[in-house]
Amino acid sequence: MDIFDKVISRPGPLGKYAEKSHGYFTFPKLEGDISNRMKFQGKEKLVWSLNNYLGLGNHPEVRKVDAQAAKDYGMAYPMGARMMSGHTEKHEQLERELAAFVDKEDAFLLNYGYQGVLSIIDAMVDRKDVIVYDSESHACIIDGVRLHMGKRFVYPHNDMSNLGKELERAKKITETTGGGILVITEGVFGMSGDLGKLDEIVKYKQQYNFRLLVDDAHGFGTMGTRGAGTGEAKGVQDEIDLYFATFAKSMAGIGAFIASKREIVNYLRYNMRSQIFAKSLPMPMVIGALKRLDMLRNEPEHKEKLWTIVNALQSGLKENGFNLGNTESCVTPVFLNGTVPEASNLTYDLRENYDIFCSIVAYPVVPKGIILLRLIPTAMHTLEDVEYTVKAFSDIKSKLDSGEYASKDIVDVGHL
């Protein structure tokens, strides 16, 4: 079969809905300043879908620094990959400050989180090694594991008993191959909001002699006393061997980093193909990240405001009978029962009649019969936003339970 014919005939589990959903349910356009209220299709909406946790995305001080850095350096400097010609003192300064903040010896700056995780996994293991990972790991981890040429075992989400069994299997293999074991999990699981059981995972270390990689994209800046992440919150930061976080959430920017022992970070500098062969992160993004990190460290009021909103939203929803699963983080999932057509009609109602924009997830991303509305509270939201949203969600749940959304034809937004 011709490759083009193949992909056209098999658009994928999400792509098959593209004609009816593109531009509204998928690839929507939010316009205006990054805030709790933005425009969607020309109308102002209350937005709960941006990972701008600390509200730094449109903070005047951040924008001032970003603008000045762009004026001073442009977006092209430094030219080339870090190893060849794209290295600067500012890149090194950011790495030193990130490492100190998360209590590691050293850190290595990455251009993007997704490609960074793939490349970390690729660099750290070979065919003799075994990977053991959580079943609900982010797509970047899943794709990185797929690249692994050795054995890989998955344990059911946060199932510590099963983790022990998989570690036993891994140990038997590595005793034969002479390889090692890498365990991978997340600090905060971005869809469900629950935490990786880091404090329980590390108890297996002495018995199975593995190294632990934690993707803490949603935990960095939001979890722990200082915002240093889920390891800090769980009291096991020292036991995390490879600590990864991205700038795309709390730092409201682009880029990521990996932190570890100095020798390991140096190994990654010279062996991560996605960084060796990629252009260096542009200077305005580096200087902007330095400013954001400084605010994260020295202005705790942003995190305090965030958690005020988180606690009010989650408490209000629970008091009104909503199922939030096992979230222990800012991520606020609302689980409802319904079909894909009901999910579409419900979301359309929320956006058009209640002016609330949040992310919706339905089958095949979640099991059939489940609708997941995912809310991301930020420091930019207000208690009035929370009160209005809880009331609106109570309304739409009543409509869903009464069958109102099932009685309508599925919304066709292709004309919008």
C-alpha cells in the first residue's frame, strides 16, 4: 500500500473526529493575554485549561525581562548546538541555579521536555538494562521506553505490590545480562492529579539496586514547601536519582532540565542526542527562565495564591458531589458518566452558555462511558471564578444525569 493511502485510510483514534471537531474541541484558538479570562471564537471565556500555575505567563515583570532579552539578543543567539557553538555563561548559570533549587549537584538544560525525556531514557540504558515504569506515565515516557532495545516491564498505576513483582523479574534478567534497572514514574500525574508513590518506591531500592527517574513536570513549582517538587513534598528528594522538570508549567515558558549527580549530568551532556544535534535554547528563553526561577524562589505568594484557589475549587466540587478521583495536586479532574456524544454536547453547553473553557477527555483516551473534565487552577483565578464554576458544573451535571445531552444530536462544530 502507498504510505499516503495508508495514513489517509487510518487517521487514528482522535484523527477520525477531526472533520467535526477541529478548531473547537481540538486545536481551539484561545486569544488575548494569558489570563483566567481569554477569548474563544470572539467571546470571553473563563479559562481552566492553561498550565500557567503560578500566573507568570503574563506577569508584567516577566514580560519586561522577556522583551528586554529579545531586544538585547534577538531570537537567534546563540547559534548552533551547545556542544559546538551555542554555549553561554547564562545557560550555565541557569543550570547551576536549577540544580541548587532542587537539591542536586548539577543540571543540564534541555530545549523541550518531550524530546528531553526520550533522549534521557535513550542515553541512560542499553540492551542489557531493564526499564520498569508506571502504566499511566506520560506519552514522552512511553515513547522513550519504546526506543529501548532491552526488556521493559510496566506495573499498574501506583500498584506497589506489582512493582515489587516486576522488579523481581527485572533483577533476574540483569543478573544474567550484567545490566541495571531503571524505574520511571511521575511526581504528579498530569491527567489524574494523583502523586507517584515516591516514598514507597524508594523502599525497594536496597533490595533491587535500581535508579529512579522522576518526571515532575506538574510538581515543579507547585509541590513541596519551597516548590522544589514532589520529592520535596514526599521527603525523598535525595532518593530521586534523575529529576526531570519542564518550564512549560509553573515557569510558563519553553525548555526543561534534568538534574542529578555531577558525573551523571556530565555524561548526559555528552550523550543526549536530542541536545547534541539540536540548536541551543535561545537567549531570551534562558534569561526569561532565570527571572521565572527567581520569582519562584523568592516570591512564595504566587504559590500560596495558587493553593488558595486549588483548595477552594476542589472543596467546592467535592461538597457538591463531584468525583475528583485521587488528586493530591493542583490538577483537578472531574469524572462524569456519559458517552462521547454527551461529552460533546456538554462541552458545547459549557462553552457557549456558561462561558467556561476547560479541557475535555473522552473515549478512547479514557474508558468508554467516562467523561473527564480537567481543570487547571492558577494563581490568576479568583474565588469568584471558583464559585461560578462550581455552580455551572452542578447545572451541567443535572442536565447530564437527566439525559438532556443524550437527547440531542451530537454537536457539529464544523461550520463554526
